[in-house]
Amino acid sequence: MRAVRYEGPGAAGDVLRLVEMETPAPAPGEVLVRVRFSGVNPTDWKSRTRVGMVVPWQIPNQDGAGTIVGVGAGVDPARVGQRVWLFHCASGRQYGTAADFTCVPEGQAVPLPDSISMQQGAGLGIPYITAHGCLFAGGDISGSTILVTGGAGAVGHAAIELAHRAGARVIATVSSPEKAAIASAAGADVVLNYRVPGFLDDLRAAAPHGVDRVVDVAIGANLVASLSVLRPHGVIVSYATEESDPTIPVRQLMTGNVTLAFVVVYGFTPQAIGAAVGDISAALAEGSLGRLPEHLYSLEDTASAHDAVEAGALGKVLIDLGE
């Protein structure tokens, strides 16, 4: 099979190499998937640049979509031929989705409805599971007000859709009119450009009674704005940060009985992952999930796909592996 892999950390163009490899065989409890599209997320380029690899080589990319073409012992052979979306393919495993084939535990190959394209399926995993955990770790959010920062990013977009579907009122922040249109189409009730003068006043006006929960993409940059509208006993959930050591106003959080939570999707419990997969699958079946603008790259151009995500491409970056 064709695969792109790296043998050490570094810039995409320096370390990612297209190679021919043996197609892996599914172990017991696993499925072999012919990958149609590979989704690229920030976690993929960050993992590639991290020192301390413990394996001799790594095929990148956690998410994807394709068709099951083989099963290991203990897996129902009727799954062969099933269209699936994939997640966590490179988490503790060498075979990510930047290859013609990958093997994953069968629970990480989720049935994809015929009405949903492979492109959309390849963009689900990390963003939607992360968003689900940020939203529902505390239970039902129906009737609550949710602030989503970075509402046009992959996780932010997913959070808007899932919160809207769950009956919450959603306020989203973005940095441009183009991004505002994306957040609005996802179901945000109010969309605010944080670069416009008077943003904080507009945010307070949009949430006169405060917000119950914040799903945050950059805790250091957004904390002042988030705390300006967070209700007492509110929750801020941060899934990313541009600063490794942001300043946290501890006393202000304490007096407001604020919960500040940090999440990494790879640490989610099996129960949380199962709940996320169930809700995402139900939303797909309903047709209630939309798509971000898509940017397609060939497998040979995987390095450019990684560079595009690292540069902050607006929309979903996908690698097209062909029929």
C-alpha cells in the first residue's frame, strides 16, 4: 500500500515521506479499512513536531473515512463492505489514516450513513468528539446559554451544531465576516466579531443574564471576555491554548464559584467517547450536521496539507486517497 510516514520530528516538508508498505492485517477485534479520505487536524501536525518518538516510524492523521475490507477474529464478518468514519487511528498506534489502508479496533470504525459523504465522515472524529465532551460532561444543556469561542474552527463549528441540536442558545465569537457566516449557518443564535470595537459591550448585551458554559479555543486570549459574561457557578472548558502558561485570575474564579476545566480528547473515558459517538451518529442520521469548506490534497501532497492546517486554514483539510 501507499503511505506517508515520518521517522522523527520536524517540519512537514522535511520528514513526511511517501513510501510503499505492506498492508497491515487486522488483529483480533480490529477491522481493516480502505481509506478514502484522511482528515487533518492540528493534533496531527503537533504530534509530528513533538520530540521523543517511541516507535521507528509513524503514519500520521487520526481521522478518516472509508470502507471495511477485512476483519480480525471476533469481529462480525458482515461488517465487510460497511462505510465507516474513523477516529483515534494514530493514538498509540502506528497506522494513521495517511495511507491506503489502516487497522483500528472495530469500535473506532463507526457506520457512516449512505446519505453522508466520505468527505464529511473524514472530518468528524477529533472535532466532534472534542466538542461533545466540552458541552455535555456536566449533563443536559437544554435551555442553557453556551458561548463558543472560535466558532468557525472545526471544534467550534461542531460545538455550535451539537449545542443547537441539544436545545441550547448559542453565542459564537469569530474574527471575520466570512467566519461569521460559517458560525451562523451552523446554528449560532448570535455571532460576534471580537475584532470590532465595542465587542465586550456587544457580548454583554447578547447575554444580559450571562452564559452557563464556555467552549474555549484559546483560554489565555479569551478569559477576560468569557468571565465578563459567565454566570456564577458557570463552567469554562478549554480544549486548546496558544499560551502554555496563561495568567489565571484565581480569586475571581473562586468568588464566582467558576469551574475551569481542561480537556484532551485522548483522555476521554470510554463512556464519554461512546456517548459522543452515539449522539454524532444520531445527528448524522437526522441530517442535522453541516460541512465546513473543504480543501483537498493528494496523498503525495500530505506535507502541504499539514502546512495548511498549521497555518490556520479556514475549513476542513482532507487528503483524497482516490477510489
